[in-house]
Amino acid sequence: MKYRLLLTILCTILLSFSGISQISYSVDALTGKGDLIFVGDENKLQSEVHKAFLEMQKAALKEGVLIEIVSAYRSFDRQTKIWNRKYEAYTLEGIPPEKAIEKIIEYSTLPGTSRHHWGTDIDIIDSSKNQPKNVLSTSHYEKDGVFSDLKNWMDNNAERFGFYLVYTNKKNRKGFKYEPWHYSYKKISKPMLTQFLKVEFYKFINSKNLNGFTFITPKFIKKYTKENILDINSQLK
Ligand SMILES: [Zn+2]
């Protein structure tokens, strides 16, 4: 008995040193249906993530880069609205449902499966610059783009503050397209991803509230999980 207790204590100490969160999250927390505590008004984040972000923002500002969050936590309902709006727009253009879904999942997730549900992920711009029309466009973050200073700064410093690019420009990566604006706070999002993978999210998705739900088959989900959820920066898995 004593030996067991000692082993438990030792494991706890080792885990805390590894910097990996041991918190167990509910299905609601993992799928954007609440049950998480956030800070911030417009752009909500878990408090530890928020704190790390402020430190990173302060350091960047010293070098003239003003990091601003344009999207942080997003609820299941909000993600459903985004999905349905895109589905309607594409199908009204005459795009067949399956093709419309393929187009949606270039950049947007199925509700319940967004990393933005976790309060660990952010989309960022540099608000010290004149803002272009569609801020979240890849070209703005490339060389000579309006956010190239931000991207350079993040390339050199983000990981030091715990933030990692999720959808990289690695050749042959599948799933969501390259998103140079989307970063994740690894210490919390990595264990959340592990726990999320155990959720039977097919049950959430197979709902009449979701446009095109009849096309979200188990086969589709399998491919979506492999490519969109798991083909990300390997440091986050
Ligand atoms: Zn994002």
C-alpha cells in the first residue's frame, strides 16, 4: 500500500515537471458546449493561455509588432452558424452538397471539432499596420505581405511563449489549408486533443440542425479525423 502511494506521488511529480496538463476535460468542454472557465470579453481564452498571450504580446510590442487576436474561443453554436452559412452560400451557387462540404473544410471545421472550442487557440493579426480587406489571407503573412513582420516575429519567438502554428505549410500535409495566423497553446491543447480523440463526436454531428448532415457519414468522419484533425504540426500531437 505504501509503495503504491509513493508511486502515485512520484508519477504526479514527474507529470508536473513534464509541463503537460493532467486536467480531465468533460465532453462539453471538448466540443464547445461550455464547462470551461474563460477570461476576456470579446476574445475568450483559458486564463493560463490568456496570461501567456499577454506576455508574448508585450515582448512583440517592444519590437514594433502589435499582436491582436481576431478569433479565440468559439462555441459549438457559433461554429454551427458558420458551417450552415457557408453550406447555404456554396449550394446556392449550384455547387453539389459533397463538393460544398469539401470546400467548407478547407478552412472551417465541423461544429464540435474546432480547436477554437478549447480556449487555447488564437487567430492573430498585426494591428499596427493598415488593415487589408480580408485580414486572414495567406498572402498577407508572406514576404512583402502586410503581416510579414508579425509572421517573422512569431517564427522566431512564439514557441518560447508556448504557442505553436497548427496548420503548417509542410509539403503534402492534408486537412485544413495553411493558416499562418492560427496558433495554439501547446501545454493545454495537446492533452485536450488526446482527450478529444476519445469523444464519439459523430453523435453530435449527425443532427438536423447541421446543413448537409446526411453527407457526414462514418466514412467521411474517418477521413476528416485522419486529415483535418490529425494532420497538423507534429509538435502538437
Ligand atoms: Zn483559427
